[in-house]
Amino acid sequence: MDTTQHSQNHISAEFHHHHSHGAGSLHCGGHHLLQIEGLTVSFKMYKETDSGLRGYLNAKKHTVQVVHNLNLSVHVGEVVAVVGASGSGKTLMADSIMGIFEPNAEICGTIWFDGKPQTANSLAALRGNGISLVPQSVDSLDPLMRIGRQVRGVAHGSASRANKAQRAQLQKRLFKRYKLASEVEQMYPYQLSGGMARRVLLCCALMEEPSLIVADEPTPGLDLDLAVRAMDDFREFADAGGGVLLITHDIELALRVADRIAVFKDGTIVEETPSANFRSEELLQHEFTRELWRALPEHGFKVSSGKIEGEENA
């Protein structure tokens, strides 16, 4: 397929596959880099009952649906930002893409990566081998391993010695870029501040050569300069032929680099729109998206109804 022609077909922001397209949207190989169709995540839980042993033994199971009928795609060369209320299920979406599921979870829907339908096992195999995750929690770092070794990871290939040296050099460059002193290599996670730990997680993701980066709230704890630098790195990664799914509550930062904004509310995407549409409230369709727009500093922090953050915790 001629990807250039496909790009031209999307200049008018046409809508298909449940989302709109911009001038830079490419279907390399005739498919999306990541495509999620009808994702639903539910949990089997026990209903609250009267206290005491009898209530505990008689508790009935029920199903709680947290993410429902979610559709989302990421193209090659694109940064897609998912924004919305805290606690509404965005991290569950990220975990599903990575093949990370709790034992009591029930998952429905289809996920394609690079044109191939995936299973839980194949998604797990892609972690660090095609898809890199910048996790939300700094607890993801191994508490018993020194930071330098964690970031460098394992050298692969027949020329592993040369690969090991290359990874060591890349790690040093990343540490310099994110203002991590060389002594950090010998530290353990408990010795890091929260901001340092988050920078280490960014370095871990950028060490690999993935096609897709899923960044789940990657900037809390970073000063503005480092947060902007991280956004610029995601933009550079996409421009070089990768794709980024950026999950964030910081719409201002997202608008700096994102091609499209997907607005997440109550467990699903309620609107997906080119980031350019955030120039004007009239270009936004859903009322929740408009509330987010009004709440931006340049629009006076206006909130017309309800709460924005944590509107319906799941």
C-alpha cells in the first residue's frame, strides 16, 4: 500500500475505525500500529455483606465492569494522548495492552499489534520486545537490583559483548539527558527520590528499540524542564517511525506533542479528536471534552458542571 497516498486521504480528518485522522496518519502495511476494538475489562468481586462470619461465608460474587467497549488506535509516526478523570480505568487499558491482567479479571475485545491479532500470551511476549511500558508506579523497579543494571537490561544477539557496550553507552547518554548522575548506576531504588525514579523508568523504556511506547502518567514528580524533555523524546520517537500512547492528566503537556487526543471518561473513550481542535471549544463534540477545555489555564479554569478529576472513581 502507498502510505503517502493514505496520508493524503486523511487530510480532511475523516472518521473511520472509530477515530478521526490527521495529515500525518499513516497505515504502514495497510494497518494501524496498535488497534483496540471493543475492549471491556471486568472483575469478579464479592458483594459487601453484613459483618461477621456468617456474612463472610454467605457473600455472593458479582461482576464489576471498569472498562467497556473501548476503541482506540495508534498509527506509525503518531503520538496519541489519552486524557481524562483519575481513577476511570486508563491504567487498566494500559495493562491490557501489555498483557498484564489480575487473576479475577475478565477481558473481552480484540487488540491488534502491527496488523496481527494478539492474545494475552502474545502481548506478554511483546513486553520489552516490540512494546515498551513507562509504568505509572515507581514500585515497578526491582528493589534488589542496582539502577544501572536495571536500565541496561540484557544484551541480546550473537555479538552480545558489543551489544552490551552499546547499551552501556546509551544508558550513560540517557542519564546525562535526564540529569541522573553517574553514581545513580550503583544505587538501589530505595535510595532515589520520586522524581529520580520516574526518570529511571523513562530511561528503561527508551533503552529498548520498540515500535510502540505506552507511557502511563510519565511526568508526575518531574520539573517542567524535564517533563518537556520527556515529551520531546516521545515526539522524536514517533517522528522516527514509532508510535506513542501517552496516558496523562496534563492536557497542556499532551497538546505540545500529541497528534490526537482521546478523552477518557467512565471507562471508555467518549471523544477522539485531532489535537488542533483544542484551539476552539466549538470544534469539540462531547461536553466532558469541553469541560476539560474550559478548565485549562488560558481559558480561566472554568468548570461548568460536576467534577473533572476523579469524577467517578472505578
